Amino acid sequence: MDSSSSEVKMISECFVKPKTLPEKWKEPYHITPFENMMLSVHYIQKGLLFLKPSFSESDDAIKPREFMETLLQKLKDSLATTLSPPGAGFIYSQSDLSVSDIVGSKYVPLVVQSFFDHHKALNLDGYTMSLVSVKVTELVDGVFIGLSMNHSIGDGSSFWQFFNSLSDIFNSSQEETIDNNNNSLFCLKNPPIFRQVSGPTYSLPFSKPDDSMSRLEHPVLKQRMFHFSSETVRLLKSRANQECGTTKISSFQSLAAFIWRSITRARKLLNDQETTCRFAAGNRSRMNPPLPTNYFGVYISIAQATTKTGDLLENELGLAALKLHQAVTEHTGEKIIAEIDRWFNSPSSLDDFFSSNIVHMGSSPRFNKYGCEFGMGKAVAVRSGYGGKYDGKVSAYPGREGDGSIDLEVCLLPEFMDALESDQEFMSLVSSSS
């Protein structure tokens, strides 16, 4: 089946309001410099693919319909409890695709982009559209739950904290507490912490939305999932550390160095051309004093290493991994504060973020993505939407089997993807596509 041409039909759409709204959320919301910079990029769009419960042939046809009706209502109720302060869009759609059409394809089918709301929306569009939206797409034998979140209100850590909170509330069998207004409240084990406004901040909107802000569409890309077993990841870490005579280089830094070298080789850059590998590094633990891991908002900035192509490819893997390790090590609270100070002196957006010869490692295999369950067991796969895709974008997910395995979602121009797939060194370490 050509899943890219299959339609996703919208069945219903509504807006879910928060069950409770504390007084403090009636006040204006202030955004930080890093959140303001995010206005020019796309919403975060990540989702989970589940298998439907099996129904025997003797089951009445009503039972599958009842399952979906119950799932949708429970999701809405759980969303209303999870939300604070914004409401959220909620869409139910159907498709004639099966789970195998999504996970069995060599490349991520374009139809997956239709599993998310706010397609191609920039964060500045949050002035007029919902900041959070859930789209539930019923497949023939599965369900895809796609979450879109404005990147100016939360980073990847906050995104997955919200997704996990929604799952916790959905699956909770604990007794709810009752507030003074006789409203039921669910007590999360690890509730988000919202910052207290202090120091220089900007109110939203900081300025009138600029229609000239870039809305350029990316060129046609090939997107493929590459799976690296826990054993392969450990071998890369051991190799990188041995080559540098150290034990400090992490598993993910070693894997990132491997993918950096592989993509740079596929691009066939000249030896004197520069190439950059960058991380969206979390800032919470780097601040002084450190911020709690459940501090909600945008607390990421870029840690990167740049070198000549010849130096990257003619030297061992360990040298590239060491460069990335040093970039992460030097990404201190003092450096982050200096970046904020520079931004205050010269405010800017991320319009120039998508330069050439970049390998950008986004998301994180540390996020608890497969911990989100909605009465259908463990998800079959994680997939993402249109947002934030460009040549050289790599998103890291935990492997479904856990134990340190990692899935990489790689986005490249077609000619570069073809070259990467012809790279024997790279493909020899890929366990399977997921």
C-alpha cells in the first residue's frame, strides 16, 4: 500500500479546558529569552503508536466501537486534569492504514505528518491557536496518539513530562483528592514546577508578530529509523574512550560522533570545509544552583563542536567523540548566563538555525517515551511530525527493548541518505530499521 497517498479523515474536533485553574494562572505569562527565541521554529510533534486490543470474530462489532469511544472519553478527561494553565485541542481521526504500514516501511511514510495537529505551524502562531493539541488517529489495527506542543512553553523534557503525566492520570486507580470547591484532583508523583517570575522577562507578546519571520519549507527529505543495539552502543563507547585514553566519553557522545562522521562522509564534503555537530543540551542541572529536573519551560541551549572535514574523517572516532565531550563539559551555567546576557543586548530568533553541513542531535534517549501507556500496553514505536525537520536533523529515542539501546530518526536529502545507506561501516552497526 502506498501509505503516503492514504487519507486521514477527521471525525471530530473539540477544545478541552483545564479541570481547575489556580488564581496565579489568570495573570499574564512571561517568557524567558530562550523561549522568545523559539518563536520562529516549529511546534514539538511527537507521538506513540499502539496496537489495538484484539477482538475475536465472535465479538459483536459494537465492542471495537465501544473501545474507541471509551478511550477517547478517558483521554479527554485525563487531559482536562493534566492541563494547567492552557486548554488543548483534541482531534479524533481515522485512517485505513495498519500498524505494519507505519513500522514496516523502509522510510517514515509522509502520512505520519497527518497524525499531528498544527502541521507546519510556528510557535509564534500560538498567539491565535492552541498551545497544546492531541490528535488520536484510529488505524485498522492500531491507535496513534500524537501530541503537538508549542516549543516556546516547553522543551523536550517538559514535553515528555506532560505526556507521562497524561499517561499517569489515564492509568491511575488511586483515589483522587477533593479541593475546597468539590473538584477532584489527581496528585502526580512528580508534578511540574513552574518558575516564579523574577529578573528580566518579557510578556507575551514581546512584540507584534513579524510576518517576515521565515516560513520557508524544507526540501524533500528522506526520513529513516536506524536501530543501535545496547551492545553496539557499548562497543562504540569503549572504542572512543580507548582511542583517547580516557573513560569520560559517554555512550551518547560516542554514538553522536559516529553519526556525525557517517553523515559528513555521505555528504562528500571537501577536506577544508567546516562541519558542525551540535546538541540541544539541557540547562537545568548546569545552573547554579541547579534547577529541579521537573522544572517546566524551555531550559535548553546549543552545545556544539566544529572542525574541518578532513580532520574529522582522517582521524579516529575517539577524536570526534572527545570534541563532543569537551563541548558538553564546557556548556556550564556561566556560559549559559553569558548567552542570555548577549541575547538581552541583541535579541534574535533562530531564523539562521538551519545552516548547511550541520548534524543536529535532538530529543534524547533518556526521555521516558515508552513509559506512556493508555490501556493498550507498551507502544510499538515513537514517531514525529513535520516540525523541526531539515537536512542533518537526527532525533534520538530509547530503543523499545531498553537496556541502553537507541533509535535514531535521521533526516537527510535523498542523495545523502542513499550514500549513508551505501556506507558499509555505518550499516554494519545498524541492527535493524525500526
